[in-house]
Amino acid sequence: MFVRVKKNRSGSNSVLVVRKASGRYLVVKSLGVATDEKAIESLRKKGEEWIRLHTDPLPMQFGFDEREEARRVLDNIDFVYHDGARIILNQVYHLIGFDEIKDSILRDLVVARICEPASKRSTLEYLKDYFDEDYTLNKVYYYLDKLGSKQKNTVRCISVEHTRKILGGKIGLMFYDCPSLYFETSNEDRLRAKGFSKDGKTAESQIILGLLVSEDGYPLHYCIHRGDRHEGRTMIPAVNRFMKIFKLDKKDFIIVADAGLMSKDNVKLLKENGYSYIIGARIKSETAKIKDWILSLEKKPGTYHEYTKDTGDRLIIGYSEARAKNDEYNRERGLKKLRKKFASGKLTKDSVNKHGYNRLLVLSGTDEVTVEISDKLIEEDKRWDGLKGYVTNTDIDASLVVDQYHGLSTVERSFRVSKGTLEMRPMFHFTPKRIGAHICMCFVAMKVYKELERICKEKKIGMSVDSVIKVAKTIVTIRVNLPNLGEKYLKTIFTTEKQRMLEPLFHLTDYPQTDGIITLL
């Protein structure tokens, strides 16, 4: 046996004890990962000492058969865990601080939600088959009742404090959005109701989830509303409640929201409550004077123009060539659909409205009224291509206002994670307490997912979270029964290059996991 220093793709170095057997090298002990020479030398000495203590002074002889020994070990394997992803996620869960909640069932449900989102019944089968965790469905439902009523505030507090920590003590920016979550039923009650569905599920009942997220998409707080409530009326109560619970200073953050959430009443309430904000502007709905000013501006990328409105707010106008191309593409696609309807005779007077590209239609004729696509309105619409407006009551630089508003795209990706990767909907729970518990569990999973994303960037892993989970799920831990000692021995095995790329994620904390690592070289 000897000590080997192996260079990792991340730039770090793994210090290993290796031995040669059957023409190849086996790593029998991983001593750790280091980046500087002093730490490497310390691990090297540690390895040499380990070799000295574990080297048998007498050579194995008298007919020692490696095949027989391998057969004996394999015969004593009593379980194989597919738990590479679980080892990583357990450490991230621990780093955030969710271990403050002493129920291990929450951690296991969160890990399963990220690795294999499914119904609660299927989740229990997954936990049993892959991790040898034996929960009953009744126990899970009992825990969900506890989570929904007693532990959700603890969850939110842990999430906020961790986010503050990684952002340097302040929230900075706070984004708000309202995804709708549907049920596979049309039944309604005091929480579930039919409303405007962003998923196009018009026949199903739904709820509205108000979600506050920090910069880079870290979830901060959530609230649940009846499915028929207008989303624009949910923001101010959610922000006020968040402020009250966590006793925040209004100077610690700026609220960023899309124009769709910002009615005149909401802007008024933001002002009255003393909040700083950046919101998307409905520039085509401004006064004739402001619209004339906007259309007179030079369209130059990277240049921003400002207008002080009667309310005292700053209206900032920017131009993007990419947005202009996108506006042109969407208009041509909309016109193509209109022309198809026009050719089929399906356009009627009822089609002349402001919805979508129907705004480009006009009525013509006197004796016989017909609907036509207006070339004049098309040319007028083209003048707005690439223009985007932002309204703020802050005094920060215009370019920074635009950059901070564009953080909404990061938040939207977070929502896609929650609704897509974590499969938050459809929901199959029907009582308010269980619905709340399911959302709370998904909120924790979303926080763990986002923190793993941050750690992967920090460690320069070079993979997305989804790819990390996919590869980690192929990493196994074998459990060997040691009958003479009355013990069981665990070893996590890395066999491929992609698996080895994840090795830094297996040493994030001293969180209990396995008794060492074997790497097949």
C-alpha cells in the first residue's frame, strides 16, 4: 500500500491510500480533500501512519485464496443502498439548519421529493426499496398533520435565517409571484376553488400560492390563498405578514414584482407602507404624453431614459435588440393565427378586442360590417418593439434597476423547479392541514435544491443540480454483515469518472453517513 495524491477536476486534490490487486489499483482509504500543499502534506503523513498501523507484518500465505475471500465478503452483503443522492442531500439539509426539526421523517420525505417525486404511497415504497426506511402510510399522514399545524413556522424561520447568512446579513431584493396549484378534482371548499388557471386547468379547482423569494431564487416565505382570489390582492398582505413575523427593517430590501401583479391600488399600498419597489411598467397604458415621449426615444441598447411621473416615481425605459426580435416573432406568430381564422371565416365582431393580437383587428364597411387585420395598427405596434419600462421609487442607478428587475427570471426558474422538478402539483390532499403540509414539504425541498445549486457553483462541479442528482443516484453503498463482531460495515463505492466528479459533495460536513469510501481506479 502507498499514499497517492489525485488531482480532481474541481482543482482540489484527493489524498488516498491505494493498493494493487489483480492488475489494478484499489483505493482502500480516502483521507480527505485539500487544495494547498500544507494540507496535502498533513494528509500524506496521516496516510503513511494509517498504512503503518494497518499493514500485517506477516505476509498472507498458507493457501490464501482471493477468490474465496471475495466470495465470503459478497455472501455477507445484506443490503445495497442506492443512496449517493441521499448522502449529498442530507448534508445540504443539515447545513441549512433543518435538523433543528428533530423528526427524521421530514428529511426523508424531502430527499424523496427531490430524487423521485411521487404520491405519498409511492414515496414510502421508494424509501423502503432504496434506503431501507420503513414508514407506514398512517405515520406519514400523522406527521403531515403535525407539520401543517406546528412546524411550518419553524421551517420558514430556518429558511430566512440561512438566506440572510449567505446573502451577508440582509435580504436585499425580494421577489413575489403567485403560481396556481391545481387538484385532480372539480370539488370546491373553503380553500379549493375554480379560478384563473395559469396551467390551463379550467375544469379543476385550485389554490393560489403566494411565494416570496430572495435574490438568486432562495425561498423565503409562502402563504396560501383560496383559488378564486385575484393574485394582485395577495402581495401586500404576504409582505406585511413576512415583515411582522421576522421583524425586518423596510430598508433591508426592495420589492420586485411583475407588472401583472401591480395594480394602482398595490402601488398605492406599497407607498403608504413605506416599501421600496421596482415593478414592470405597462408602457402602452401610460398617458398620451408619456407614450409620445417613449416613442420619441432613440432605440440604443444599453442606454436608459428616465421620466419623473406625477406620482414622483421614476419611469425608466430601456431597449433590447433581443427583445425586439422576440416581439417581432410573437407578432408574426399571432398574425399567422389571425390570417388562418380570417381565411376560414371564423373572425367575428366579437373578436375585435384588446386580448392578445386581436388588438390588430378593426371593423370596416358601412352597409355590411366586416372584420379586417389593420396594417396601420401593425405598423403602430412595431414602434414598440424592444422597449421595456420599469417603475421605481428608489434613487439607485437606472442600469441597476433594470438588472435587479431581471432577477425575476431567476425567480421564475425557481417556480419551474417547484412545479416541475419537485412536482408540487397536481395535489391529491383534500384537507387544508394536509394541503399546507404538502406545500411546506415542497418549500423545504425547494430550499435544499437551491442551496445544492449554490454549493455546486462554489465547488465548481460543472453540472446542474438535476445532473448531479441523476449521477448520484447511481452511486451505491454496500452494507456488509460482520457476524463474528456483531456489526455491520458500510462502504460507498465510486466507479465512474462522473461519479468521482461528485466526490467533493460527499465531504461537505461531518454529518453521519458512511464508514469510508472505496474508489475503483
